[in-house]
Amino acid sequence: MAAMASLNDNAPEVLSEAPLRGVRNIDGRPDEAAPLKMPSGEEPIASRIVQPNVPGCPPKATNPDPCASFLRDLSDPECGQLEASRVAVVVAHPDDETIGLGAQLPRLDGITIVHVTDGAPRSGHDVADRGYASWRDYADARRQELVTAMALARVPADALVSFDIPDQEATDRIAEIARRLTVLFHERSIRHVLTHAFEGGHPDHDACAAAVHLACGILRARGLEPPCLIEMPYYTLGRNGWRVQRFDDARSSETVIELRSHEQRLKRAMLAAHSSQAAVLSLFPIQVERFRCSPSYDFTRLPNSGLLLYEDQNWGMTGARWLDAIRTALNILGQEEEPCP
């Protein structure tokens, strides 16, 4: 669909360098980072100058932790609009952005939203069950649902990037996704990424999380500073059934944003826009959104103590297949361990 942007490594997008005024830099500092340098000799992206503070938002501490600073501003409505041209949301499917942080999106000016898959499995039963003639029709419908939902949050269609990988096939393409994300993070000077927790829910979610972490590792291996990572819970298998939008452990503190009534109305409308997914979206609460600074993961160890929801679903994935896929990706990328965040 023309409204969606696809990332092409050979035809990078050029960002506007016009100064941004009246909004706060999401990490609370003027943009003074040194220009990025890539081995290919590409020209660095010019720094943007932003207003460091806005009325009502408490001033930053000197040299704040970028993840904690991001979450503090995100959870404080007094901070108002946040300058987010160096913030990316990287999620697996159209609708995952709304589930994870739909109520926060109207405040994040200039954000980039990346969808790894087109949301359309190539298996015939998924397409037929939702009444579409082909997977292409299903993918087109999901794209239009996404554009509609994002318009409600004042996110323009040109902020949306799709890698167009088939739904349920991201696990087999983790290395490719990581490389494409590396290019995007560099070209857009991304400093903060919000993505999936590694939780053993949907295999595309876990593949997306792994690819984001590996992209950070690629940047670090090239002597570049990777973005800080914030993660969001979606769903996984608990001891008594599905555990929805809750983290699986207490390895790091979480930020829970309780949505006000108008934010709940917005999120409900955004979820309703993804009408083809109504059945599964009915499982998600609209009262809160949860975030935490991403811990380091060993992706060669199964998440959630080996309780894998996807093994109980018809998604073509098992724990053994996941381990094979991530080891293959690590071998392709030449990385033996996860170096990020």
C-alpha cells in the first residue's frame, strides 16, 4: 500500500533537518551527540537542536540514565509533547504498536514505527478464517487498519516502516531483520527503541526482540553507540493459562502507566480500528501500559522458564526450532553472545 514506507537498504530515506521547537528532547538533553560514522564512509546525519525543557516537566539530572529518563518523561503527563524523532517502536505485527503503547503515541512527535511483518500468514487457514480471498488481501486490510489506528493517534502514514516479512516467518530471518534495523537505527540516529520483551509468546515477537538486540550489537561492534532499549510485555504462558501484558519476572523495575479516561477511550478506538484482530485484541486490558528498561538476554536459552505459549498454538514453532534459528542468526552475524543493551 502506498501509504506505508518500506525500508530499502539501497535507497535510504532522507530526514528533514529543520530545527524542532516547543517540544522536549526525550532524553532531556540538547542534541550534542557526535556525528555517527559508518565504515562505508557515509555522510553523518546533522544534529538537531531542540528545546531542552518545557514548562511543567521537571528538569533533568546531570547525565541521566537514558532509559530511566525516557520512562520518567513518558509516565509524566506534565511533560506534554515529547520530541521523538530519534525514537523508534519496533514490533512484529500491525496492532502491536497499539497494544504496547497506543495511548502514548499522540505525545511522541516524530516517532518512527517499524513493523517487521505484514501481519498476514501465508497459510491458507488464517486467511480463510478471516474471510479474505488471499494473503495479499489480508495484508492490505491490515495495513489499512494500521493507518486508520495511527491517524487516531496523530501518527502520519509516512512515519510507518514495514519490512513486509510474512507473519509467522520472522524467526527464520532474524539476521536479515537485524541488519535492516542496524541501517535504520544509524540513518535515523535512533537513541531509544521500544520493542517486545523476550517472553515465549508469539515467535515473531521473540524474533523481533532478538533482532533489535542484535542490531545494537552490530552497532557496538562498529564502534557506534547503540540506542537504549525499552521493552513491553504482550502475552505468554503462565502457570494457569495466558499471562497478558505482564512481565515474567522481577529482574528490573517496571513503569506502569495508568491510563486516564480519555486515554482509555483513545486506545479502545485504536484497537477497534484493527477490526480483523478483534478476537485476540479483546484479551488485552486498556487500563494500563507497562514498560521497563530491557535486561540483557541470552537468546540461546528459552524464555519464561521454558513455558512457551507458541508450542500450544498452530504457529509452526517449537523451542527446539527457536534455538536452531537463533544459533543460525548468530553464526550469520558472527556474534557469539548478546552485547546489548
